[in-house]
Amino acid sequence: MSLLLATSLAISVRFGVAGGSWQDLRQLLWSHPGSLSPTAAIMLQMRLPRVLAAASCGAAFALAASLMQGLTLNPLADAGLLGINAGAGLLLALAEVLWAAHPAWFSMLASFCGALLAVLLVYGLGQSRRRPVSPLGLILAGAAVSALLTALTQALALSFNLSKELSFWTSGSLSGITWPALKFTLPWLAAASLLCLPMSGFLSVLALGQSSAQALGVNLKRLRLAGMTLVLILAGCSVMLAGGIAYLGLIVPHVSRRLTGPDYRRQLPVTAFLGAILLVWADLAARLINAPYDTPVGALVSLLGVPVFLILIRQNRTVVS
């Protein structure tokens, strides 16, 4: 997996609209930044931060979805489908309106609060007094909340002339990633990703059923609180950096589950690697398909994700209903 990810990163940095060669890539890796060729300098300043952001956000979106699926016992849980991406995008739009020159920490705070707002709305709509939230109720509530929050984001964008930002918040894009933005966000994503690993054993136990997990001493309230906090950090920071990219969390966890089995101790690391690899290749395709213009990377991921979503609904009819 590590070799496959490293190869994907190298290929994505090597190819681009401005061209380049393997010699430029070697120069980027081994030469002083001040002595780089023009193409190698483009690789350093534009492609490399973008590719690293793609890998980081791909792993984060995939891990967030895997955590949600494990915590809710819902195989269709995803940050995009449950409105988390839309909530983060709405608060980012509001932050842009209220404080145009806001610092990075304010964007992250807004993104986190927006993701939290979406989760509260989804669970508030999806559950009833008589019974806990069902997988179907969660999906329907997520669709409704996502539509509402996206409409509010569009209204803000149209009212305050933020049409360029609107495409970023709703469809996702990795263009314009800078080293300062990456350096600020990457430690948060790395820390949250590493903190997922100690939870893997508890998620494997929870997969046996809530009653079995409680009988084995798992504190479900504490587990879900810690898990959802990590989900909000992973999804919120990723939306702040790459915009709303839906369906990636539907594709990757199910592929990794087929490769590793139901044990989350093996599944989560594979999920992170596959998520990173998928988004790196999707971003490379987004750069080259309609060069020199960028295709929204979220649209390309959705082309893969929507058929997977329909297949999963057919395979999990009894769970969803």
C-alpha cells in the first residue's frame, strides 16, 4: 500500500498542464529549492502541495466515513450524504461574508461548527421518541439537511457575489492549494487520523451489535462522542482544504472491508491508504481531462460513487429498511 501511494504521488506530481519530466522530479527531490528549473519550481510550489492535500483529504474523508459506518452501524453513512460537507460549506461561506480576510484558524472553526450543526440537525430529524434513529431515517434526514444547507450556501453566494467560492464548497476542488494552508491543516488531519487507530478495537466489538458491545464493557456513549468528534475534525478540515467531496466515503470503506474483512484494526489503515490513492488519481484526472481548466474533482468522484451507492442500497435492503 505504501509503495502504491508513493508511486501515485510521484506520477501526480510529474504530470500536469505545464509539462515536466522525471528529471525535473528528481531535481525537485534532491536539489536546493533555489536551483530548480522552472518546471521543477512549478512542481514544488503548485503541484506538490496540491497532491499532498489530495492524499490527506482522501484519507480523511474515507476514515470519517468508515468511523460513521462503524459508530452508527449504517453501511451507507458518509459525510456528503449526511450533510456534514454541506454544513461545513455553509459556515465557510458565512465566514467569508462576515470576515473576508479571516485567518486560517477562523476557517477551521467555522468548518467544524458547520459540520457539528449538520450532525445535530440530521440526528434531530432522523430519530423519534419511540425508537432510535434508523439507517433509512438517517439517510433521508441527511438528504433533507444537505439540500437545505446547500440552498442556504447558494443564497449567500449569490447575494454576496461568491460564485467562484460556491463551486469550491459544493463540488470540491484542489486548485489553489498553498503551502501555508496545507501546513496549518495537515497536523490536525494527521492527529485525528492517528487517533482513529485506538478506536478500531472498540468498533470491531460494536460491529457484533450494541448489546454484545455493552456486555463486553464498551461505553457506547463515550465511544460515539469521541468518534463523532474525530469525524467532525476529519471532515471539517477536509472541506476547508478541498471543498465538499461526496461519495468517496461510500467507495473506499466497502472496498477495504472486502480486502481486510470486518476487523477495524486492519480495515482503518487500508481505508486511509485507499482513500488517499483514489483522490490523488481523481485530482490528476481533474487536471488533465479538460486542460488547462480544472474539472471539479468532486464531480469525478461522484461519477464513481453514485453507482456504488445504488449497488449498496440493493445489497443492504434489509439493513436500510
